Amino acid sequence: MWTDSKHRIRWTAAVVMAIAAAGLAIALVASGGHQAAAATATSDDLVTVSGVGTVQGVPDQLTATFDVHVTRSSVQGVLDAEASSVHRVLSALSRHGVNGVHVQTTSLALNQHYDNHGRPDGYDAIETVSAQISPLRTAGAAISAAATASGNDVSVDGLTFDIADDKSLLSQARAQAFADAKDRAQQYAGLTGRALGQVAKVSEVVQTAQQPYPQRYSADLAASAAKAVPLRPGEQPVTVNVTVVWRLR
């Protein structure tokens, strides 16, 4: 009797311990499941939206590109002539306050020249000079002076307007872009019965489109150095595209 009771007590204790262990295992699994669900819910409870802000600004500087092209019968002759023509262009720009770091040689090419029958009869040299001109009130006169500095050897191959200091415009565009993104995010949060929480991430792309001036000038178009080329800068957009990630509550 005593032995059976002893065995019965041991068996009962083993069953109780097994049930407790099973209960603990179930609790741990359930707890882990809840934690995983919570983590998933937290990582998924986000809304990502994009916003756009655009502000118009008036350009205050331009970049003019001058092509200096000469033809001579020999390599040395064409290089010497090219150097003289480019020097006259640079001097004309310098007299109008455009020099130093604001002037850059962007390309130089030396090629064989051919007559109307396809026979080589000399050499062409072409050098491209880029000049950044500011303020704009001096640009027309500077361009005319450079374009007429060496007869018909010079042409203006392009003008591009730009805004030198666009910090204030960018600040305004960012505020517009963020407000646009937040308005959209609040709408999505409302549609899902939620509210916006903290911002989790912000990224932006800035677009400052330079405005090209399509006309091409030569010495014939810029009739004389005394006449300034007429220029109209117009307006230039500064655009910020922002992507914002909000947490939902």
C-alpha cells in the first residue's frame, strides 16, 4: 500500500510538472507570436507620400558660350591665328568685368580643312570659351564686345540663364513640398481611421532648371560693339520633390 501510494505520488508530481512545462511552452510561443505580430504591425504602420513645391525666381546671371573658328593653310598658322582671336575675345570680356574664374576654355579642336572638291587645303582650329556673366545689366554689352572682337571668327553658340543664390527660393519650395506631402498623408491616415505620428524619414530631389536662350549670335547680328545684345531673362522655376514617411497612430 505504501509503495503504491509512493508511486502514485511520484506519477502525479510528474504529470503536474509536465502540464506546467507544456503551459510554459505554450505561453512562450504565444508571447513570441504576439511580439512578432506587434513588430510587423509597427513596421507596417507607415504611410509614404510625395509632395512637390515650385517657386519662380528671376535669373541674375548667365553663361555665354563663344566659338572661335579660324582656317589657315598650315598647322602653325592656324594655331597662331586661333590664339590671337581667342586673346581678343578674352580681352573684350575682361574690359566688361568678365575674367578670372568666370572664364573657362571648354574645348579645343584642330582638324584638316577640305575644299569644295574634297581635297585638303588647310586646317581648322576651333576653341570654345565659356563666360559666366553677372550682373545681367552688363551681359548684353559684354556679349556684343566679345562677338565682334575678332571679325567673323567668333560666334555665340548658346546662352543659359541661372540664379546665383537660390537658398531663399529653395527654402520656400521645401516648405510647399512638405505641406503638400503632409496634406496627402493626413488624407490617407483619415481614410484608414488613423492619425499621423512622427516622421520616420525625409528625402528630397531639387530641380533647378537652367533656362537656355535659343538664339545664335555672330558678328553680323551684333552689329557693333557699341550696341548691347538685347536679353530677357524671364523667370526660372526652382522645384523640390520631397518624399516623407510618417508613422501612423
